[in-house]
Amino acid sequence: MWHHVTELTGNLDKKMRTIILLLSIMLALPAAAVDVAPRISDREIIESLAEIKAGQKSLEDKMDVRFTAMQKQMETRFTAMQEQMDIRFTAM
């Protein structure tokens, strides 16, 4: 009977060792996947920010032009609608 108990604990011990080994390997894998980022100088950062700001300014300018055109078009349409309504009311 004791032979079976030691055999069961021996198998359990082997299984636990295997599980611990597999968990150790799985936990170590993400650490191996980390890459070191290249160094970026302050000058490169400032130049990149300047390019981003210039691009942002260009987009804002384009948006202003489009909004102005849309506003003008809407004013033209509302003026035409008002003229049509005035003509219809005077005809009554």
C-alpha cells in the first residue's frame, strides 16, 4: 500500500516540476521580445515637432478655406430661398 502512495507522490512531484518549468519558460518569453529603442537626439525631436506643427497649420488653413466656401454657398442658397419666398408671398 505504501508503495502506491510513494508512486502517486512521485508522479505528482514530476507533474509539478513540469508545470513549474513550463510556467517559468512562458513568463520569460515576453522579456526576450523587448527591443531597445534607438536614441533620438533633442534636435531630431524638435525638428519632428516643427514638421508636425507645419502640417497642422496647413490643415487648419485648408479647413478655413473650405468653411469659408461652405458659408458663402449657404448664404447664396438662403438668399435665393428668401427671394423665392418673397415672390410667393407677394403673389398671394
